[in-house]
Amino acid sequence: VLAEVRFGDSIETVRFFHCYKRGVDRVFVDNPMFLEKVWGKTGSKIYGPKAGLDYKENQLRFSLLCQAALEAPRVLNLNNNKYFSGPYGEDVIFIGNDWHTALLPCYLKTMYQSNGLYKHAKVAFCIHNIAYQGRFPFTDFSSLNLPDEFRGSFDFIDGYELPVKGRKINWMKAGILESDRVLTVSP
């Protein structure tokens, strides 16, 4: 299924692949911004050209992923099982995994719930590795297309000089603060 997602000042087309397995609808999102970074196709790693170095467009890539995830239940026909499987309507729980999906609750609140959609939807944010938090220069906040009321959820200062010294935005912090539940993969 193809869908158009608003992406900054433009529109991006994403492809959804769906399967129903063991009572769970599983949806995969595809876009050239994702595939071009896969090891083997370009010789690069998924998050950066080498360990410890992010691609410059990572925020845009993962912003697109979050927006596509929120669109999936609206555009996919998830009727696969006589007992239960979609359409989900308002009864959706989005499960975000690590910093890459930390914009889910922010976009859910601003793009959907503020417009009367997904009124009862929730986000569970799962932390796999807290060492990787999605820290970027604070000046990048405006590129996320979020209202100023979310600035405090992202505002972060640490002792590291990367990606910049001093004040940063921290996606994981926002995911923790804005989600309905926070989980970890271990104690």
C-alpha cells in the first residue's frame, strides 16, 4: 500500500507491507531514505557511515518513520482474522522502540489528537539501549515540525561535546516524557 506523508514542507511517498502472524498485525514501512542506508546496498551502516557518526539526515529519516507509523492504521485494511484484527480505529497502541521512534507521542498529540483523530490511542515507549538517545543541536528543534510547547520535553544539557557542546535536543527524553507508558527490555 502506498501512502503520502507530509514531511516538512514536502510530501513523501511511503510503502507499507503487512502480515498477520501469531495474532499480531505487523507493519513494515519502506522509503528510499531507509533502504539507501542498509549495509550491503551502499556499504554503510543503518545509523551512520561508521560507528559513532550519525548520518546528517537521521532526524528527517526517523521523523518520516514516526509519521508513517501513525498513518499506517488509517490507510491499511487490517482485516485478517475472524477473531480480531483491525480496523483499529481509535483503539490503537503504538509501541515505539528506542530514540528513533520517540516522536510518535509528540506527533500523535499534535497532528492527530488535536484534530479529533486517534482520541483514545496511546504510545508505549520501549528503551533498548539508553546510551543512544538521539541527541542533536538544539537549533534543530524547528526541523521536527512540532509546536514550541514541546521544547522543554527535548531540552537537554550533558557533558559531551558531540554532536555539539552544551544545549541539545534529546529525542529519548521527549519519548519518555510524552509517552503514556515507558518500558525497558531489562530491569
